[in-house]
Amino acid sequence: MDFKLTEEQLAIRDAINRLCAGFDADYWLRCDTEGHYPEEFVAEVVAGGWLGIAMPEAYGGSGLGITEGTIMMQAISETGAGLSGASALHLNIFGLNPVVVFGTEEQKQRMLPPLIRGEDKACFGVTEPNAGLDTTQLDTRAEKTANGYVIRGAKHWTSMAQRANKVLLLARTTPKDQCRKRTDGLSLFYTTLDKRYAEVREIPKMGRKAVDSNAVFYDAMPVPKEDLIGEEGRGFHYILHGLNPERILIAGEAVGLGRAALRRAAMYAKERVVFGRPIGQNQAIQHPLARNWAELEAADLMTYKAATLYDAGQECGSFANAAKYLAAEAGFRACETAILTHGGMGYAKEYHVERYFREILIPRIAPVSREMILNYIAERELGLPKSY
């Protein structure tokens, strides 16, 4: 059992840190305040060839694993970019995994290289306003035509849809009452997001203003049959192949953001003098920060255990879910403690920790709730009856 990163992995982390050094805290504050998409940062990432870190070499990627992808995304978040930086790249690292696994050779050659080169920008069309976490109840329809399909329905919380020209879309091709199983009847498409037929409405939200979230309304958007991934009706099963990598990546990002908050809190505690002594000399300040460090390190271990299992092709569902849960909770407590350590100045934007606190709520909520993770673990690992 070896807990050390390899030389190659250390080199990835160091290179990302050097890249991120050109984008300081004031840059990310401006992105958050103005809703400025970090296109300058993304351009540097694309120029370095990092978008394809976990994609096959045959299509222009680096052929590395989710472990290396997590190292990259964690490093970005940890520099202080947080979810403003990580979310601008997140889907590129794992999103087209169903295409890699189930797409035809023609689809892989057509779909993957433009995404890796940064020419295509993709969004993820799964969540719906009336289905929530119950993906089997999706209502957005893909109706067959002579040349393919037309899409009708609504999707919710589609990140990056303002900028995206492509969408990985899950839609119903068979009515629910005609399906033998709840998981049948959904099909997966990777296609052009044609905004002549798709109305994109941005959702004003609490944090991560730099990366848009949207409601998308599809009104007979055409999709060629060549953009169907795998078999019709098997989309739910295909989308599962992206769930564990996403949980692992968001766990790494949450740990990174928690570390960024902890670093700022410790620095402030050493510099801020009250009653003639630095506040960091007080155990009431020290102990919460020390506890944050321990919790973040424990979550980090679970994250890389899950990533290692995934890359080895082993069952990792419970570990990926546990990593996401532990990292989000540890990151949240670190960001909360950072604000409290700063006192009133923790509420001020110029100290940056208030942004971290707003952003760390995202891993607690998405892509799956804490409660559903605990349900999953209770059923799969403890043998308890299914509760939902």
C-alpha cells in the first residue's frame, strides 16, 4: 500500500499549480462579482493539452486515469480558483465517458477530438424540474422522425448552456407505461445544442456566478440518428458510467476548496492580533482548524481510494459516493471555520473566504444529495432494505 504520488502525478500537480499562478485571488473575485466566464484561464488549460487528461490517446487525449484527472481538478480548486475554476472544466474530464465506452468508432473520432481541443463546449442535459434525483421519471421526449429524432421537454440546472454548442442529453424514447423496467426507455444523445429550437434561460444563483446554470426548453430540436449513443432505450445504463468519475472529481475539488479556505484561515490567525496576541495562539481558534485539516486529509484518502479502484476497473460505487459525501462535508466545515476565524472580515469579499463558503455548498447538493448517498451505502454495504 503506497500513499505517495508517482513522479508523473507530482509533475501534473506542479504544472497545474504553475498554470494557476497566473490567475490570482483578485482574478477569481472579478469572475465571481461580474459573472465573467474564466475564458483566459480555460484558454491556458486548453493550450496545455489538459482537457484530454483522462481521454484515450487515440483521440487526442493523454490516456491517463480519473486519478490523474482528480489530481488536476483538486489542484485547480486548491489554488483558490475553487468551483469557479473547476466547474469551467469539470464536464470535459468525465462527461463523454459514455461515448468512450459505448460510442462507435466513427462517433469517437467525430465527437472526442473537438472537445479535447476546446473547439466544442459541452453541457449535460439530464436533470429535470419534475424528476429531481429520480432519473427514471424523466419526461423530455425524443420522438422518431425519418432522419433521426426531435427533442421536446425541459431540463434544469444545465451548467454552461449559455456557451455550449453541444449537449449530452438523456431523453425518453419509449413512454413510461410501455417500459418493462423503470430504467428502460431512456436514450442518450451527444448532439448539437441548436438554440433555434432550444431556449436557454439562466438561473440567478447563490454562488459560482462565473459559470452559468440554466433551464433549457426544447421545442422540436432535431437530432440526427448518428448522434444516438449505443442502443435506443439503454441511455440510463450508459449514463451510470459517468456517475462514479463525477463523484470522485467533485470530491477532489471539494477537498481542494477546503484546503484553500484552511490555508487562508491559518494565515489570518497568525497575523491577526487581538488582546496583544495572535488569535491563532488561542486553542478556540487552533482546535477547529486542526480538526478541519484532519477531516480533509481523511476525505482525501477516500477520494484517491475510489479513483484507484475506478482506474483498476474494480467496483467503486460505495467508495465514490463516500468520497463525495466526506469531502463535501469536510470542505464545508473548513470553509465555515475560515469565515468564523476571520470574524467580521470573513463576511467581506476582499478576504475571499465568503466565496469559498458559497461555492462549497455545490458539492453538498450536487450531483447527488447527502441523503441519497447514505441511502445507497446503507443498502449496498449494510444490507438494509431500500428506502426510496
